[in-house]
Amino acid sequence: MTSTPFPAAGPVRRVVHRRHWGAWIFGGAVLLALGLILRAAISSKVIDLGVFFQYVFSKNILIGASHSVMLGTVALLLAVAVGLLVAMMRVSGNPILVGFAATYVYLFRGTPMLIQLIFWFNAFPIMFPSLYLAIPFTGIVLLDMPMTQFITPYAAALAGLSLAEGAYMAEIIRGGFLAVDAGQRDAARAIGMSRALVMRKVVIPQAARIVVPATGNQYIMLLKSTSLASAIGYLELLRITTDIYAANFRVVELLAVAGFWFLVMTAFATVLQTLLEKRYPHR
């Protein structure tokens, strides 16, 4: 048996990667544009860093930032509760509940959030002049006060943001429900679990993991949307910033201060979202 010699090795060919000149040209144009903007900002002295650092950690600014975080966080918790209830209505199969939930989502997603905040602050006290609560057949009055005392700027902002965001959360949670395999529902019903028990033990725990990324994005949007509460007089970050630059006319510096704290809030929400995604992965 004769051995067959290996074929002679040919010349080594070098792999040449294709150059994406379009992407490099576009990247260079972006860097050039950023450089021109930075140069214009420096040459025009659009911002005085001394004024910026004077106010960035001032007491009033920190109070406004804390108010924004508190309002956005509480509004998100209420929006998740509202969204969960509305989403369960949408998948209930009851035509009355389905119609009510669909109408709610349509109205609150279809109108600007600023209009809703102004409505709660102005129109609601006119519709219901007083808040009266008593125990029937006893004559015991638990609460009797003008609605204008109850609908404060904070209450109106919380109601407007929570209900508006609840419409978005309802669709996010409903998408999470639909993402759970229908076979799991059928299997749970086959072993005798009720519809409510299937929803609580099978669907909601899995849907909760699915909606975590979208909920984090909504939290970031809601923190920024707290600036709309300045229109009804709530002392959040933008309102306090506006009051300060209305007195000293340092508009750009104070807006930069507000932008800085909104970026800090966004970073906080992003870190929280990342931790939750690692703690409760989708799969």
C-alpha cells in the first residue's frame, strides 16, 4: 500500500476585511458637528459654570429634585396598580369590562398629559364642589371639606400622572399576559385551578418578569414628565428652577442645573431597572 503524499500547500492568502467607508464618513461628520457645537458654546460663553455650581447643590434645587422623584415614584406605583386592574379587565372576556378598559386606555393615551393635569386641578373641583363622607344611618360625618382643599397641586399632579401612565402600563401588562404560553393556562385549568388562581399563580408571576424592561422605561419617562406639574404650581424641580431664573435671569445656567438632576434621576432609574432585570430575568 503506497502512501499518498499531501498536496503542496499553496500561497497563504491574507483575509482583507471590507471597509465600510460610509459609516466612517458619517462618524467623522458627527464628530465634526459636535466639535462645532462645543466651540460655539465655549466662544459665546452661553453658560457660566460659576453660576451653575452655585445652584446645582443649593437647598431649593435639592428640594425640587426630591419632590420630582417622590411624585414620579408614587405615580408609577399607582399606575402599575391601575394598569394591572385594567389589563385584567381587557383579558377577562366580559364585554362590559373589556369595553370600559378599552375606552379608558383610548382616552388617557389619546390626550396630552398636560391637559389631564390641568383638568384635574381646575375642572374636577367644579364638578364636585365638596368632599363629603359619612357612615350611613348613623349621622356620623367622617369627612366634609371643600374639594379645592383636597385637590392640591400635588394631588392633581399625582392623579393626572398616575391615570395617564396607568393607560400605558395597562397595555404593557396586557402584552405580558399574552406572552405567557396559553398551554400553561390550559394545563392549570386541567388540574382544577380556577381562573383567578391561574391568573395569580401562573400568568402574573411570568408576565411580571416580561414587563420589567418596559416598566423601567416608563419610570424614566414618568420622572421626566413630573416637569409638567410646574404648570399647576407644584414645586417640583422645573418649577423651582423657573422661579429662580425669573428672578436672576440666568436662564441657561438654571436649565442646565435642572437637566443635570434629571440625568441623575434617569441614571438612578436605569441602575434600578438593570438590577431588576438581573434579579428577575425574562427566561
